[in-house]
Amino acid sequence: MITQAAAAIEVDDLHKAYGRGHERRQALSGVSFELRRGQRLAYLGPNGAGKTTMIRCLSGRTRPDGGSIRIMGEKSTLQRTREILGLVPQEIALYEDLTPRENLIAFARFHGLRGRVARRQTDWALQWTGLTDRADELVGGFSGGMKRRVNLACGVLHQPAVLLLDEPTVGVDPQSRARIFEMLDELRSNGTSILLTTHHLDEAQSQCEHIVIVDQGRVVAQGSFDDLVHQTVGGDRMVQVHLEQPIRKDGNDGLAGTGLALQVTPGERMVSARMSGLGKSLPDLLTAVQACGYGVRDVEVETPTLHHVFLHLTGHELRDS
């Protein structure tokens, strides 16, 4: 049972199924996790893992079959959710025949903001997005990244304590991605807790303190990036030594006899190994390679990434799932 008082979101043993009879499908099967206050959490999984269902349950758009959700320490209700939670969907929800200012005023009203408060929040949002000088141009002529920024601003005009983001950087260029995360940094510095889904594993690894990986409706791992590496692929690094000439058939035997755990294939120009202590193991490997008569052309050292963790846990490439 999750009882941390400092949690912005507490999800405990959540269940949700769709369909009837033999066609009934479990979208969530006992999911539990928490988003700490002021934290940024990445909720990751292959397509069909239940990510959208979780977002819908958290935002009050779908009622779970079992389990509980608490937001800022209180039981989740639709009214409570509307007051303290912001939702930015993957699909851009803007009026393209209106300007950013007009869009923001319209969404301010949706959030219950009126008059001076609505105008003040609109001015803040234009400055926050860096679009003050484009405030009175039609949104329809904006780039995808600019539209994403306006879309994000529309979801936080009421200054929610918790923000749900579904693929906030999908379809945007690297510069726009960096700008969006600068905006999110500002929100977090003001105390907003953020849960996001993304297909960009590099974003989750570098931008989020906590990562939850789900597959087939269940949490298969969660923790910091370092925690997940330790739980799965370990801290070993993959070392690849590229040779000047292909490995001879007899060379395979010579390298295999070094006592190092190597991947050696005759006819290839590369020797691979997993290593935990590069300081000692790498010089030993290079010495063994050279002792067998092979010149070294290049050495690559690959550090474990969230991509390796995700593939280890789910058996899927996230972009292909």
C-alpha cells in the first residue's frame, strides 16, 4: 500500500479491462506507482501496454475497475482533478483560425478563468512560450514545435499542481524539444509535478528522475535510470575493438584462449566484450588482441542506456512497438 505523504499522485493496485466475455482485455493489471511532489516521471511502454488508459484514469476520463488513485494526498474525484491537474494530449487541440492570444483566452475560460485573471495568465503564457511577438498571428501558420508550445500553455493556464503530458515532443525538431523541456523546467521549479509518456527514450533518461516501465498492463520495473540499469543489464560496458584485418580461423582459437569473455567470429574485423572495470580489462583485451597479431583500428565503448533496459524488459524496440 502506497502511503507516502509527499506524493503528488499515488496509484495503488489499479485495474481496468475493456470488452466482455472471451474478448475482455486487461488494460491495467494491478499497476502501482507514485509521482513525488516536484518530480518528473516518465511512464513508458510498448503500444498496447496501457499508457493511454492510465492517463485517462488519472485525468478522470475513465473509471478504473479496481484500485485507488490519490492526487495531492486526496482521493481522486472529477471536480478535484479539474482543479489541480492539467492534461496536454498528444493530439494538438488548437483553433488554427485563431491567434495564440485568442486560443489562450478561450482555454482560460474552459479552466474557469475570467477577466483580469484570464488576461494575466494569457500574458504569462505568451512570455513563457517565447511567442509574445507572434501573439496576434494565426496559429495555422505556425510550425509544429510552435503549436506544441501553445498547446502546452493552454493546458497549464490554471497553474495545476500536477501535469500529465502525452508525447509532448512528438513530431518536433530537436531545437523545439529543447525549448519545451526548458518550459517544463520552469514549471517544475515552481513546484509542478509532471508525468509524461514519450517514445523518445533519451528524453526519459536525461529529463526524468523516476521511470516506470509497463508491459501488457503491468509494471515490469520502476526507479531512477541508475536503478533500472542495475536491476536489468547491469553496469557493464560493451567494448568493441575494430581490427585492421579480418580474424583468421586460427586467430579465433588464439583469442578464445586468452581467458577473456570475448565474442570472436572468424572473417570479421571486430572483437566484442562486456566489461565492468575498464581500467584493467580494456588494456588486457588490447594486449591480447595485439599478441595474436592483430592491429587495432578503433575502439568503441558503449555505456548502458534506457534503450538497452527497455529492450531487456519488454523484448521490443519502443519505436517499433
